[in-house]
Amino acid sequence: MELHMEYYLVISTIMLFAGIYGFITRRNLLAVLISIELILNSVDINFAVFNRYLFPEQLEGFFFTLFAIGVSACETAVAIAIIINIYRNIRNIQVKNLNELKEETTDKAIGNERI
Amino acid sequence: MVYANFLLMKEEISLVTVIVILLIYDIFGSPKSLKYFQPTACILVGIHILLNIWPSPDVTAFGGMYHSTAMGGVMKSILSIGTLLVFMQANNWLSSERAIIRRGEFYMITLATLLGMYFMISAGNFLMFFIGLETASIPMATLAAFDKYKQKSAEAGAKYILTAVFASGLSLYGISLIYGTTGTLYFEDIPAGLNSSPLQMMAFVFFFVGLGFKLSLVPFHQWTPDVYEGAPTSVTAYLSVISKGSAAFVLMVILYKVFAPLVNEWQAILYWVIIASITLANIFAIRQQNLKRFFAYSSISQAGYIMLGVISGTAMGMTGLVYYVLVYMLSNLAAFGVIAVVEHRSGKITIDDYNGLYTTNPRLSFVMMIALFSLAGIPPFAGFFSKFFIFAAAAQQGYYVLVFIALLNTIISLYYYLRVVKAMFINKNEQPIARFNSDNYSRASLVVCSAGILLAGILSIVYESIGMFSFGM
């Protein structure tokens, strides 16, 4: 017996929206980064599943997955380097402390600390 | 595998050569010889531009992965010229004590992003497009965070990379759905599989986010003012012109070639995106005091105008878009050149600081004035002609209401562009920015930009020679 394709797609969709939700609500830069990784991984699942079930005669989807994994590793590396640089400058990585750049008229937004 | 395929990628190979030469020079050059790093970089990029100035005919290599058109070649030349101008303006900042140790990195990272844009422009497959997009946007974040000891710069870098990766993740999700419904990633084969089913519509909207982010069109524009303000001025100039120009061109090519069967749907989406971009950005720009933030909003509304060339879907729209990018590049780089020089000499960046600049630095004020006039679209400067052509292309397809709204917005934009001109020429100031002489590189780049602004519109050969290579849907 074989699993249907829909099961995989449901999982990848849940991962995508969990990632979007996390990106919007998390207050810690690393948690935001993890949410983004969820999005990128859901894409990898999608490509692999489409390739395996719908177009098994060629390998385009698998190759795209390989490249996407490599590129997302680069992105994480650069993002973490920048986050470390922020830590050196202001000694923490809470999103609410990234308030140097903003509209001059807006008030300081105060967010809850989570994670 | 035919290795001769590599020789077809002329522009990319010559750019890689430039990067490798600069890398070796930076690593092995003695401290004394590194004094000549800046002129060497400029000369090498100049040679690279001259070698590729005449666009080669259409080329397809690697089984369709790489597809270069003559129009893409024109666009690549324009982007390289812009990069050269940015290099000339960056010298001031890079020779300062803090940045000089990392000077070589700036050139290499910038050229690496340019290489990514080249690949993006001549992609024939979504995999190639994706790799190009990421090669262009990941190093850009490191450029934004280049001033390591400034909190603003680090913050700009973080904001850029997080939103960039988020946008490209959504874009990838869209591409995966397109792959799932059509079974291919090649631009050539996808149109046959598109039938505007709801899933494909969703896929297209997701895909649009990625390039909309790079272009900073309105629903995806939130990062723009912050990153533009925090990044070093030369990086802001690069970001606002080169990155945006390449994204506009690629979006147009993909919409024309890949999403041609969905033309009604994407035109409807673009219609509202254009109105929102132009109008909202203009309203926000009025309130800005910081010049870099001001130009961020100005660039968002300019991106809306650029999209007017895309929505028409004709060869004329394509010519208009490339010409608009060229003119916008010259005008914006002239403005940013002045901002960079003034910031370097006096550290001042708000509009009020520019009060009375004319009394002390008349020539800089004059360059800034013609740049702003060109951005606002006042004849006889080139900006007028670029707006004219792009409006004509959209009106030809019957978008009269859209063109009318865009016209109204040029009047609003005139108000805030003139605010800067008024500050420089009319407002009195007890202590204006002191008189100074700018260095030769900045001066040369400003002269090139001003000459371009004055001549690109009047000499019809510029528009006509771009028009020779354009194609419609």
C-alpha cells in the first residue's frame, strides 16, 4: 500500500503557514530565522513529492530540492553572521530592540518577550 | 556535455574574470600596490563594459537552461555602467579609516551580486532563475551590513536578509506549485501547461512576491526605507538602481514569456499594484526628512512607473522599461553621488541640513537639481522622455485611467522633489554646509550622470537603439 500524495502536501502546507505565522509573531531573531527555514523546507517537500508521484520519469524536482537546500544553507549562514554582528553591537537579539531605523513620527512599539 | 557551451556565456565569463583578477590582486597585492585597487577595479569593469557593449544575438546554451536575448545584453550593459558609477562614488567612503581594510570585499561582493543578476536575466529555467536571484540577494545583505561597527548598518542587514529570504521562500513555494501543475521548469514549456486554474493563480501570486520584494512594490515595500537608511550610502545607491532595474527586467521577461497564458490575470494584479505603489509611496515621501528615506519612497513610486512598461505587454513597453531604467539609474546615481559626497564631508543627511547649499556649493546643488528635475519628469531632462514613452506604451493598450492616475502622481511627486530644490536654493541658513571640493572620482561620476541626464532624452539614438532589440509578448 502506498501513501497518497495529498498527505505529503498537507504536511508541507501546514509547514508553510506555520512558518509564515512564526515569521510574523516571533520576537527573537533566531526564532524568525527558524520560521523561515520551515518555509524553505516545505518547498523542498513539495518538489520531491511532485517529482516522485506525478513526474517520476525525470528528475527536475529532485535537483531543484538539492539546490534549494544548498542555497537555504547559505542564507542561514549569512543571516546568522549578521545576527552575531547585531549581538556584538547591542548585546541582545530581540526584534523590538531593532528600533534604530524607523519613521520619525511613530512611537516605540513595545512587544512581548517570547522564547 | 559540450564544454563549448561555456563560451556562449560571454558576459558572465568576462565578469567572472574581473572578479577573479580582483580577488587575486586583493589577496596577494602588497599594501603599497593596493593603493591602486580602486582605479584597477574601475578600469577592469570599464573594459568589461566595452567588450560587451554590442549585444550578441540570441543564444541558447545547456539545453535551454541559459537563454540570452539581445535585449538582455542591453540590460546587462546598463547595469554594468551603473555599477561602475557606484564604484566611482564609493571611493570616498572606502578610503576612510574604518572601511579601508575591507575595501576589496566591497568590490568583489558587489560584482558577485551583479553576476547573479546576469544569470537571472538570461535564465531559461526556474532553477537558474532561483540561483541567480539568490546570488543577487544574499551578498546584498552583507553589503547592507558592511559598516560593521554601526548598529544602523547591522540592523539594515538583518532586516534585508530576513525579508529577502521570506520573500524568496514564498516565491519558491509558487514555483513548486507551477512545477506540480505543469511538470516542467523550463520557460519554453511552461506556457503550454498553464490553464488559469485556481491553483496556478495562487502559484503565480506566490511567485510574484519574490520579485515584488526585490522591486519593493507596495504590498512588499516595508523593508525599503529602513534598509535604505541604514545601509552605507553607496550601497543604497546600488540597491535602489541596479538591484531594482534587474528585477524589473526579469519580471517583465517572465511575465511575457512564461505567464503569457495568464495575461488577463497578471495585468489585473499589476494594475492595482501600480496604483498602490505610486500613490502610497508619494504620500509617504512627502513627510520624510532624512534624504535616504526620502529617496527610498521615491524609488518605490519609480518602481510603480517602471511597471507601467510591463503591463502593456508590447515591444514598445519593453523599450520604454529599459530606457526608463537607464534614465532612472543616471538620475538616481547623480542624486546619491551628491548625498554621498555631502555625507562624507559633513555627516549631514536631512533635508534641512541642505538649506543654503547653493551659497557654498553651487555645482553640487546644480547637479542635485537636475537629478531631481529628471526624476520628477520635467522637460528637457531625460526623465520627461522616459515617463512619456512609458505612459505612451500603457495608453496604447487602453490603460487611460491608470495613466491618468500616474500623471496626477507625477504632480504630487513634483511637490516633494521641489522641496529639496527649495531647501538648497531659496531657504536661508545661518550655517550652511561648508564649502568643499569633492574628489576626482565622484566628480567624474557626477559629470557622467549629468551629461546622461541632459543628453539621453534629446539624442533620440539612445531610445531608438534600445528599441531595435525589443520584443513583445
